[in-house]
Amino acid sequence: MAELLIQHGLSPWMAKSQSLRSKLSRQEHNERVESLLQDLTEHSIEWYAAFGHQNATIHQKAAGVCALAKKTITGDQAYTGDSVLLPDGSPSMYGEQQLHLRHQAAQFFDGPFDSAFGSVYPSGLPKADLTYPEVVAADYIAGYVRDTLAAQEQSVSDFSEHVVWFDSNWREPSNVTPTQFYALRPATGQYGTVEGTRVVAWIKGRHPDGEDHDVSSQVQNAVEMLESETIQQYLFENILP
């Protein structure tokens, strides 16, 4: 995903959807996201968007996140194993330690789902879209879909293969023990800058913890662990000192 974002000029670790939008024309911004969507299709990478007819409650939004995750996981026939559900925003976005999200996850990803597809662990991370390229890709797609619908350039039916509808009957289950919050381990060590620390956190599947960053950086060794020369070159030229 990081490679695709780089190839389409969507600047992982450097920009968020809104910040890049402020530097580009609407047309150029949307053309970049459209080309990303074409590549996602060519690479059989699943994505989905949730729609509703009215303002959704926090419970419905939590259910929507789980429904999107469930369709994405089950739609990828090549993937097996456990997954981390990482919505953009702080761990308290859906209640203390994502409580509402964890209630819904207990219902959506129950025993039969776990046995067939693997466990799903709800988590949370401030500024996740600046750490994990997968999250910023979702942010770009959501912004593009919302923008083209608002401008009446596309209809919901144009995205019919990728749609999950909000249902007014979605409610937080009252008799379900919430799935435990999955806390990402911190990326301990000194990686030069906050951007370098975020990159290393992504490489290691960690949380970019703390505010102190030593200029004697170990980040180069971490980046050289990546197999992609495209990502390595992009990082060394644009992100790392």
C-alpha cells in the first residue's frame, strides 16, 4: 500500500488527505485517488465504504467500522491470519479504549468467524494516518467518495461493489462481553525525528511512543529491512534526515 501511495503522489508519512488537498487542485487530487483505486482493483486489494440516509449514532458508526472490516477480511481469499482493526483517531474515539467498537467486534467477529478467518483485535492510535499508510489510503478513499457524491459527479450505485449500508436497527449488543482492547507496543528506541519514529513504528507494527527523538538515528537500519527499493528511496529522499 505504501508503494501505491508513493507511485500516485499521495505522500505517505508526509501528508494527510486534507493537507494534500490544500496543495492541489480538486481535479488533480481526485485524479490521483482515482488512479489509486484502479491499482487497488488490479492488485485485488479489497476496500469498502459505508453509507447511510441520516446521521449515524456512535453505536452505528462502530458497527459500520466492523462491517467494513468484516467484508474486507472475508473478501480477500488470499489472506489468512489475525488482523488488527485500527480506525483513525485516538483510542477513545469510540468510548474509553474503543469500548463501543469492542462491543460490536464481539458480535461481528465471534467464534465461528475467528475459527474460519482468524482473530480481529480492535485498537486505536492518534494520527494513525501519519503512521500507517493503510489508514491514510482509507482516508483518501473516503474523502474522494464523499467529494464526488457531494458534487453529484457519481452516485452511490457507482460504488455498488464496495458499499455497506448503515441500518437504523444497528445497536450496540447489551449482552456481549466486549473484545479486549489491543494495545500496540511502543517503538522503543531513538529514530531521529517524529517522522522517522512513525516510519519505524510502521515497519515494526508498533505505536510511535513518546516525544523525545535523539538525532543519533537508528532509522536507516530499520528502513533497510524493507524489500521495496521504491519505499526505501522515497523515505531517504523525503522523510529521513
